[in-house]
Amino acid sequence: MGYSEKYEGSKSECLKYVKEIVGELMKEDLEVEGEKVIIPNDRDLDYKVKYENDEYEGKFSIKIGWVYKEREEEEEEQEEQEED
């Protein structure tokens, strides 16, 4: 399930907010739409920094991801349950 929050403000307000949420994330106190954000300690993380800028718009993003279990494993478990 996905959760998101969107804001608009000045560069100063944006960077202050980013600083706050990174601190909250590190302390495991960050919430998005009331849902606590937990980055697992026992998984490898994929992380990416992306920057785009052209004559029409600019974007900067930081993305962190992880996998709990592979889709193939999940499908095999479902097949085993269906056979039982």
C-alpha cells in the first residue's frame, strides 16, 4: 500500500522539511499519512539520487527500496498452499 504527502513552499522551507524528515527517519519516528516508516535492518537497500533539469522544470528525488521476499518465492508458496 502506498502513502504520500505533498507540500509546496520556498526553497528554505523545503530544505528545512527535508532535514527534519531525515532526522525522524534515522530515529524511526517518521510517519507518512499516519503510517510509520520503517526501513528494515536485515535487508539490502537499493537507493538512488535523481536530478533532472531542463527549460520547463526541474526535479530532485531520493528513493530507497528493499525486497522482503522474491516474487518467485511468493508464487511457489501460494502454489504449495493451493495443493494442500
